[in-house]
Amino acid sequence: MTSAAEQLGAFISASRPGALPAALRHEGLRSLLNFFGGALGAAQDPAVSTAVQVMAPFSGPQRATLIGRAERLDAMGAAFVNAVAANLLDFDDTHLETVIHPTAPVAPPLLALAELRGVSGATLLHAFILGAEVECRIGCAVSPGHYARGWHITSTCGVFGAAAGAARLLGLDAGRCAAALGIAASQSAGLVENLPTAAKNVGMGNAARNGLLAALFAEAGYTAAPSALEGRLGWAQAMGDAPDVGRITEGLGEHWEFARNTYKPYPAGIVFHAVIDACLALHKGLDPATIAEVVVAGDQLLLDRGDRLPRNERDARVSIHHAAAVALLRGSAGVEDFAAAAVHTPAVAALRGKVRAELDASLPRGAACVTLQMTDGSRRSIELRDPRGSAARPMTDAELERKYHASATGHDAPAQIARLWALEAEPEIGGLMRAFAPRRN
Amino acid sequence: MTSAAEQLGAFISASRPGALPAALRHEGLRSLLNFFGGALGAAQDPAVSTAVQVMAPFSGPQRATLIGRAERLDAMGAAFVNAVAANLLDFDDTHLETVIHPTAPVAPPLLALAELRGVSGATLLHAFILGAEVECRIGCAVSPGHYARGWHITSTCGVFGAAAGAARLLGLDAGRCAAALGIAASQSAGLVENLPTAAKNVGMGNAARNGLLAALFAEAGYTAAPSALEGRLGWAQAMGDAPDVGRITEGLGEHWEFARNTYKPYPAGIVFHAVIDACLALHKGLDPATIAEVVVAGDQLLLDRGDRLPRNERDARVSIHHAAAVALLRGSAGVEDFAAAAVHTPAVAALRGKVRAELDASLPRGAACVTLQMTDGSRRSIELRDPRGSAARPMTDAELERKYHASATGHDAPAQIARLWALEAEPEIGGLMRAFAPRRN
């Protein structure tokens, strides 16, 4: 019986681009479109600028593009910075069962490596889909206990996706692909406690950077325990509670977890999207002055993630109180509604103060029930189970394009979008990446 | 009530070199002497050469020394490679309660940073002791459940020591020192399952490298949750079983965990040292041909770490069977006794096959009882609780010097040793480091 890492290694090394279903490849393109838009939208954020400034002195020859920025870094630095940018505004994609945001930690190291080695678009897309699939499968094996224990699953599983995809791009054999995953297991890290802070970004950047490192060490001959994932003293036991390791390899190549990827219409934690949709619906015809109290009910995850009054824009993106307040007051929930200026708007702050979060364990994950207690004693309530962008109400290609346009201010969005949809015809990723960087002097 | 990270941050930033007790500073020097010897002894190992080869393309200006090697790398790469080398042969130091090897992940990033910034020996020693102290204290808070769960504690806690020491060297204020620790929490990783493989080395290198990164991001203004260590979804809860977070800060500045550091006389996992000492004692006057069976009894940790027949030198260093066989057969347990040639010696392999490990839960951690069942039906047995190098039988300064000489073949060991004992008079770490690199053309 071969181990999980060995089975994944054999799968990764044997897979061929043409064998992937067309719908899956299209989902890969949707994910990358959403990724590039998100990274462009956050590219000038001070957190991204700081990451560039910290990483730059530790960069080798600067041959990899930073999306939306004039500087370049080596592949390790670019993997880090682009992962930070893509995830920064909590506006990326989501594999709902695990709450993994699959693309941010996986695409950046592969794009940087592809740029370095002159890889084609079809080859990149294939490696990306394999990496994201491995990431989601490993996440499924430890969900939901892993997240509940305090692990930021996008970082902890992202490193596997980055390692798997990079191993594929490097053309490693089955044994070395397995070793890359085992080495990634010894680099898996990231905590929920740190989510409302910049430490989260370091975790994201590291998932991308260290996954690449794992593949490069495997290429150079470093090994890992074949049982690194499921062994008694291995990853799933250490980081999971009651892991189901069978899910890592069950139906590999037949069933695709990554095909279940979804995209956020709002730049906030995915678990707040039902809150936002319910509040947007309640906003119509509402006079905010008549609200006495807003009660937001949801499951434990919603409360764990978001029962907080925000002090800054990071808090706001993971705050039930802020998400409800802007949606009720302004009838919108875009990037500006979660920016610092919105956080410090007195009317928003006043309404946030009226929001109370409470547990309703009968609600499924991702759902919310919002009840407005009005000053005249009346109540209005909406229970919402399938927010926009969820599996039941997926964002269409046209909606993803509109989201991209809104993020890519100052860029030639139509040309970029067209080029991304045609990624499989792209001869060389370096050319593509140059279309996402401002012209350099 | 301030958090653990905030208390540690205040402690690190307020501490002054002169305030450290002389005995503690001397323990710091002993640790660094042992560290440099270990790194020199492994500097030419293929695993170290591979690490240099993988990291070199991702190095900025190459201004940091690789101990015992002609190449240089940037501080991030040198931190990684020197940490790999110092720990590679399982010949480093040990804080016995936690089984942390304190120096390998902490000294390298501080030496690299000190070399870059022209720091004095006294300043370096002070920062190193603070870092190692933080590392051991955080380890105490989660021991023994953390290791038992599958965490390689030297890597998982080493990143905190590296971050704390680097934060001190950078002169960060209390808040930024605390942030460095919080950022380190989101980078803590490393698995016991991977210990007999090269993936272990990546975990060690990363602890050093990522700890440095945490401090640099904190310096640049990145923040972390104040409760990153003890919060409900923070490090100790996620990675510990029943953590005692009070131990992180209890008696800070009065009681020094790092003062309990010990040094290995044998290049093998610390838990095997009692096995080796018992077998060395049994070796005297023994005819190996008359051994029918060797029964090695110890606690669960000994069995978890070492109940294996080795296939290579990595296995050998964590094999009860190999450690017992070489000590019984050869009456020695030095670097050569754990090298590949020894592993593949038929007489050693034959005796290894006669070794059986069994649980004796009545024995304390670090102890062993070795019983020889002779072919004539007789038995010889030795129970050993305090092996050489343990807290009860510490290695003397002279023994540490002899150990250094044995590792530093081809180097001017007497001059290096003298310079290390006089570290506090060293004006600038760059000059010191050049004494540990072969002359460059």
C-alpha cells in the first residue's frame, strides 16, 4: 500500500494537460482571472509595498514580475509578494467545504517559476489545477477540525498546493513529487488568531514561497518520510482533529475538488457573505435611524471569525458588525466600504454599535439570519443560506469580468481579460506577466 | 493584563547585556562553541552542499559567511544553511525538559544579521541568550504534549528564538518585539514523522530563516495578534495538548531556562545517549559473538524516536538498534560510528538484528535499561539514568573543547576556540565569522 504522498506524487507526475476536462480547465481560467484582478486591486496597498521592501534585499536576480508593480524580484520573492497581494483584501476565491482560498498561495510560485523557465500557458494552467486540487484534497482530509483548532487553512494547505504545482512544472518524477509534498508538510503553518493582522499576510506569502522551496529541494534530491501526511507523528495527526486521510486520494483524477471553487462578490471573509446579502436585501426602503438593534445569527465559525468591532480595515473585513452596518446603511459592500475611511465614518460606527452576533447552531455553515429590531417595536428578518457567489448561486463569467474591471483601475482590463481567457494559447508566461506590470523606465 | 508576547517583547527590548549573570553568559559561550564545532564538522556534507545549491539562486548580495565553506549567501540564505549544518549530525545541544536543541535555529540568523550590521560580540551574545531563552520558555509551555503530537519542537520553537534574538539585534521596541513573536507564530512548523529524512533539515533551516523574516517584518511595521501565543485560536492551543502558557513568562529575567542547556557527547538523538552509555559500559570485556539478544527498555519517547532498523546514516542517528550495536561492538559512538560505512558494516548489521526495543514506562525520560541475553543463558544488565552530558553529568569546558577539535579537522581549532571564549571582547562579528570560513581566492 503506497502512502498518500506517494499516490499524489504518481498522479501529479503522470497527469497530462489534455486529459483534464474542459470544464475544469475553464474553472482554472476563472480562478486565474479572479486572482489577477485581486492582485492588481491590492498591488499598491502599503502592506504589499512593505512586503516588497522587506523581501528586496534578499532577492537574487530580479526576473519575476510583481503583479501591478514596477519592481521585480526573484521567483521566491515574487511568489511571496503576489500571494500577499492576491489575498490581502479578502476578495479571492473559496473552496467552501474547507474555506480554503485556493489560488492565492498556488498561482504565484507557479507563475514566477514559469516566467523563469519559459513555460507555456497550457503547461502553467495544468500545473496550477493539479496544485490547487492537491491543496483542496488535503484540506478536505482535516476539515472542519483543523480550522476549528486554530489553523488558517489557506496557508497550511496552500503550501502543499504550491509544492505540488511547482513539482509538476519542474517535471519531477513520482518519487520527487511525493518528496516535495513531504517537505511541504514540515513547512505548513499559519494561525486563525492572527487573521485580523499583517501576520496573516506573512503566512500567505510563506505558503507560496515555501511550497516552491519544497519542490526545489525535492528536485535537488532532498527526501521526506513517505508517511509525512498520514503517519502517526505526521501532518494530519499533528494538525487535524479526527482527520479522514482517505479523502486525500479518493477518486483521484475522477472527482475534482477544485471544480467546486467559488468566487467572492464582496471583499470580506467568505463567511460574512450571507450576512451582507441579507443586509443588502433589508436595506431597500430602510431608514437606518429607525433601527434599534441588529441581531446576526450564524454558526460557530461565523462567530469565531467575525464577532468583533473593527479598529481598522483589516478588522473590518472580518467583522460581522462592520459588514452588516455598511450593507444596511449604504446598500453596498465593495472595496471602498471596507476601507479605512468607511471604518471611521461616524454613521457606520454608530450602526456597528447596534449589531449583536449570536449563535444559531441550527444554521448551516455559510448561512446567516439577520433580524432588525426597529424602534417602533416591529421586526424584520431575513434568513439567507445561499449568498451570491456560493455554489448554488455561482458568479458568472460576465460577473467575474465586471469584478475584474472594478479592481484593475488604470490597467487595460479588456486586453488583460481577453489574454487570460486565451491562456492556453499563450506561448510563454513571461510575455503574459509583462502585461500585468506597469511599463518600466 | 498584557499577553505573553507583549511581556516577552517588553523583556527583550528592555534587557541589557551587563544585566545577564556571568554563569549564564558563560553557558551562552559554551553553546556557541559547541555550535561552531558542529557546523564545521558537517559543513562539507552533501546535504549542506545541496542546501547551498538550492538557496544560492535566491540570494541577494552575498555578505554572510557559511561556516566552514568558501561560498557566501545573503543573511536569509546563510541563516538557513548554517542552521542545517549545525543540526545535521544530531550532535548539537539539548534543553532536556523540552528536547529542544536551542542553538542551531537561533545562532545562525543572529550571526548573519550581526555580520551585516557590524554588531559587537557582546551584543551578539546577549541577543543570542535572549532568543534561546524565549525559545526554551515557549517550548516548556507546550511540553510534553507538543512533541508527542508530532511536532519537531526544535523547529517549531526555534522560529520564536530566532525572531526574538533578531528583534533584539535590530533594536526593536517592546511592541515590535511582540509583533515579531506573533509573526513567528504563523510560521512555526516541523514534524517528527520527517525526522529521519532531509525534510527535517528544511524545517531547521526555515526556523532560522523565517524567524529572521518575522523580525524584519516587525521592524517594517507588520503587526500580529497580541494573543498569537495563548489565544483561543492561537499557537499554544493549535499546537499543544493541554499547554501551560504561564510558563512562557513565569519568573522572566530571574529564572533562566537556557541555563539548563546541555551538550551531546555522541552524534545521535539525545534520547539514545543513555542507551549508548549503558552499552559502552557493557562493552568492556564483552565477546559480541556470545550475545543472543539485546533488550533495550525505555519510555515511550525513546521508542517513538528510535525503534527502527536503519537503512542509511540518517536513520542510524535515530536508531536504538544502531546506537546499541556500535557501542557494544566497537566500544565507541563517534561521528564515524554513525556514518554510512558503519551502517553498512556486516558485523554491525548482524548485531543490530539482535536488538529489541521495549517499553518500560517506569523509566524516566532520557533513561534506558540495556539487558544482554547471552548464548550461555546468562544475563547482564545496566540501567542508566544520567548519561554523559546530562544535567547531572554535564560536559566540562575541556570536554567541549575536545569535541570541537574532533569536528574541526583542517581548521585552526585552538585559535577558533580562544576567539570564541573571548567573544565578548570581539569588536565586530564580521571579523569573527571570517575565522570560520576557508580562505577565499
